[in-house]
Amino acid sequence: MTDARPPFPPFDLDSALAKVQAAEDAWNTRDPHQVALAYTEDSAWRNRDVFVTGREEIIEFLTAKWARELDYALRKSLWDFHDNRIAVRFQYECRNAEGQWFRSYGNELWEFADNGLMRRREASINDLPIKEADRRYFGPRPHSERGPGHDIPLF
């Protein structure tokens, strides 16, 4: 386990974009243990109406999330950054056990420790039922869809 996760704050445009893409890539693994390593041992989260503190609770939360949110695929987009904080907007798609697909729209506020680990995450998320035919995300973002010109749509 590492105690540092570059890039480190303070962020510039390139390092903020790299941090956002790294988070997207990690979450698309759907591996709670891997994702939790990007957060401080005492990281504090608000995810919708759920409050989580520390890596063990993060792992429990993500394990339950991905047990009910099947075929999860995420896209994140940098909104803004300053010093040790980054704001992102995101969309993800998943289906439930009954086969209903959803697109979830959200915003996150992130605060980082000096070692590049996230110590605070606040997420506000809204879910929209969609038809399977309306899906736009089919797994992790391909390398050909990264970088300038590949932002996520507003809706």
C-alpha cells in the first residue's frame, strides 16, 4: 500500500485533469479495495444521504453499491480546481437486478491531503431511469475518447 498518490496539490490544469481521469479509471474497475487506496485512512464522505468515514467504511459502501448497481460505467469531467480542491461533474449508467437501466448525474467536491490522497468527498447525485437503447456508456472510457473534445454531455 502506498502513502502517496500523485499528482499532488496544488493542482494545475494538467494535474487536475490527470487526477479526474485516474479517479474515473479506478471507479470503473468496480474494485472497492483498489478504489479505497486513493483516500486517506480517515477520509470523510457524503454520498447522497450517506455519511462514510475511513477506508473500511468506503470499502463496505462500495461493495454494497456495486452489488446493486450492475454493469456500472462512469464518466467524470473536471469542473474547476484550486489549490488542493477539485470539483467534478459526472454521469454513470447501471442497471438493477430487475434489468431497469439508470443514468445518474452528479457533482463531487474533492479535497486532497498533501500526499495526493483524497481526504474529503461530497457527492450529490440524481438518478434517471432510461431504456437500454438509450445507454451511452459501455464500460471504461476508451483511450480514443480521452482528452480535449471528449467532455460528457449536459444531459
